[in-house]
Amino acid sequence: MKMKLDENLPFRLVDILSQLGHETDTIPQEGLKGCNDTQIWEATQRARYFLITQGLNFSNIHRFVPGTHHGLLLIRLRDPGREALLKRIQNLFETEAVEHWQGCFVVVTEHKIRVRYPKK
């Protein structure tokens, strides 16, 4: 799966997700650091990437309707320190069938995963 990590996530995730077989890069690697969320979203979609972010500007399911994009994973941890983020995201990609999340709107907390699939 092709993934783009927002700049609000630990860079070490690139290696972790790459070792799990995912093509992974980051917003800063693409020269988009400091760009607004609209620019980030448009660049991510043009490249056909699944976006992983903590940004609340990406939390509106009515704006990011499943099936109208290449996938969005919103991480919402109560204590989003670097180690907690690394551990949660690594666990998620090691234990869940994330390859089925293309085009989905996914929200992950410490204990829950909510996947909204495209309507058929």
C-alpha cells in the first residue's frame, strides 16, 4: 500500500511501515512541510496515497467521504507522544488487514478502530 505520513507523526514510522511492505514517505520528504491541509490533501490524492495523520482538519467524514479518495487514517490518542504513536500504528499495521482500507475513512484510538468503507 502507498502511504503518506503527515508531518505530525514520528519519522521512524517510515522504516517500520516500509519493513512491513508498504511504500511510505512523508509530507516533509515531498517538500510539503508547512503547507496547508488542502494542499497536503490534494498532493496526497494526486499521488494516489493513503494519508495517515493526527490533524483534526481531516476528521469530517462528510468532507472525506469513503470512496471519494485513496484512504485516510486519523489517529486520535489521548496521550499522543512519539512512542505511543509508534507503538499504536505499528501494532495496527501488524495485526489488521489494512490493505482493505483503500478508499476508507479510518479513525483509530487507543482501544478502537472505526472503518468506514465506501458504499457499494
